[in-house]
Amino acid sequence: MNEVLKSTKSTLKSLLQTAENEHNPLTMSDEQILEQIYSTHVHSDTKFDVDSLFTLVENTLRRSTHIVDNVVQGSHASLEHIDDKIPQFNSPLCTLKQISSEMSCKPPSGEIAHKTTLAILNKLSKYEWDAKAVLTLAAFALEYSDFWLLAQYQPTDPLAKSVAILRRVPVLTRPAALQKHRQAIVEVNNLVKATLQVIEVIFELEKLTTYNTKDVPALEDAIEQIPVDVYWAIITIAAVVTQIDCLTTESEHKQELSHYGQKINIILSKLRKQITLCRQQIEEAEYYRKLRILLQTPTEIVEVLRF
């Protein structure tokens, strides 16, 4: 009888461990992640101006992360004078609010971050993979930039001061609080910058899909990996939101971000290598294409010698 109980307990423990691993992104393989996220994707002809949205998000996060750097360093350094490109764009505000709501006020946990990511992907099922990442980043950018814009203006603007109190901005920006949470704030800000860079490179890869993979074989592997890269970008944003919530609510629990930081930086390095390889192969393909055209024209044989 005791042996049966032991066997049953062992089986239940194994099943529970398997179920937990299926929802823990840090123990899941790329194949397991793909299996779960592909079920959220619906191929659609939905047209969406993702380029304009990304331009606005990039403007927003570049400036808001700079504000954070200044606050943390006690500096007033300004960005180099760059005229932001402001495209004409109808913001999908309701969608952004829904995504933001999906990420807000969640307890710190890798499993919960994974479920949040799947919920966001389900909401964005009809969008292309790069658009899913940009929309999620845009929803985050609205909140993040608003928080730090209030931090910048609360000392001199009465309205900003009142709104900042409602948003619990002083919890992080008071001198004592800033000293206490400096490392956590820097970690969040650096992770935001890295995630923005990942999505930027994904964008570059997507623009190369006009080339034939027979001419650019490296492109095929890179494109196949994009859904997983998008998953990691989104789950990292979700984890960052949870950490900010933990900090501003003065929770005793915190969201562990180091694993996400490591993963995002690995992905960023890989994507940059893939982009470099793809561009080399494109240059070679263009070279041979021009060479073939010249060789088909005997009178142009001199041009070949100039190559």
C-alpha cells in the first residue's frame, strides 16, 4: 500500500513539475514556445502602418530613457539636437489601453509573465509578428514616458505635481527613494533600451524579406526565428511593467529581471550577426546579378573586367 502511495505521489509531482515547466519561459525550449505562440496567430490581410507607430515609439522611448538617465545621475544633460520625425498617424489607442491593462498590476512571476504574453498575443492575433511587438512596446511607452515626464515637471508644474502623486511618481523620485532604488531603476531603463533595439533589428530583418531566400539563405533562418524573438521582447516588457509596479507600490516582492536581460542581449547579438550576414549575401547576389547581365551583352565585356 505504501509503495502505491509513493508511486502516486511521485507521478503527481512529476505531472505538476511538467505543467509548471510548460508555463515557465526560463525552462522552455524555442520549440515549446513556438508551439504555444503559433496557436495565437491568425494570418490576415489587416493593413497597419507599423512603420509610423515604431517611429513614434522610438521617439518616445529615446527621450524618456534619457530623462531616466538624467534623474538617476542628477544631471540635466540634453539629447543631441535631433528633429524627431512625427508621422501622420491614427493611434490605435483602445488597443494600446487593452494591452496596458493586460500587463498592469500582476504579481511577479515568470509563469504569470508568460500567461500575460500569451494573452497579449491572442489580442493581437491578426497582426504581423513585428506589429505585435511594436504595439506592445507602444502600450508600454505611453505609461513609461508619462511617468518620467511627470517626474521631470512635478517640481515646477502644480498640475504635474498632483498627477505625479496619483501615479506614485515621488515613491521613486524622492532623493532617499532614488538612492534606495537606483540600481533597480537603471536595470529597468537599460532593459527598455535593449528591447527597443531588438525590435528595431527585427524591423530591419522584415524589410529584407523582399529578397529571395535562395539568394540570401541566412534570411530564412532569421525569419523563422522572429516569432520567438517577438515573444521574448513582449514577455520582457511585461516583466518590466511588473517590476515598475512592485517598485511604485513599495511591494516587498520584486520581479527578477536579470534572466530577461541576459536573453534579450543574446537575441540582440544574434540578430545583429544575422543582419550582417544577410547584407553580405545580398551584396554578393547583387554582384552576380549584375555580372550575369553584363555577360549576356558581348559589347559590355569590358565592363566585366572593371568589376
